[in-house]
Amino acid sequence: MKTTTMLGVALTAVFLAALAPAPASPERLEPCGYQADGPVHLRTGPSASRRSLGVLGPGDRVTVQREAGDWYRISLDVRSGSGLRPGTEGWTVKRHLAPRACARPSG
């Protein structure tokens, strides 16, 4: 008798789940640029010996324009935490940038 009751409860749960409305389609995360992963120098050329234009802070958003070896030429999307103006261009080591993920509605 106990097995019959348990089976009935399980079947009821499956039936009710099938009748429930489908969840709203989730937003997808898509890459949308890059951000600095910590303090990193923005340089005039692709070398640590080049002059520093300033420092990018964690989370500073940038656009990658091109690459040369282990370096990216980037432009700053918004004012950096250290005060660099939007549009400032320079070079930084690739390993100090991480892809940003932005929510985009699916569908």
C-alpha cells in the first residue's frame, strides 16, 4: 500500500510539472569587450620598456584594436578609475585583460 501511495505522489508531481508554464527565456551572456583584471600600465608601445601613459584599474572597460605578440593595442571605453580619459589609446599585456560578458535577451 505504501508503494502505491508513493507512486501516486510521484505521478501527480510529474503531471503538475508538465502543466506549469515554461520559464521565460533566460538572457544569454555574450562577450562585449574587455576589462582590466587589475592595475596594469597602459604604454606607448608593445614593450614594458615603453613609457607608461597611466594605469588601468580593475574593471576599466576597453576595446581591443589589434594585437602584437603578447600585447593588445586598446582604447579606453570610459574614464578609468585612475583618471585616464575615454578614448585614450595605448598598449597593454594580453594577460591583464579579461573578456566582459553582457546580458543579451535571447530569442
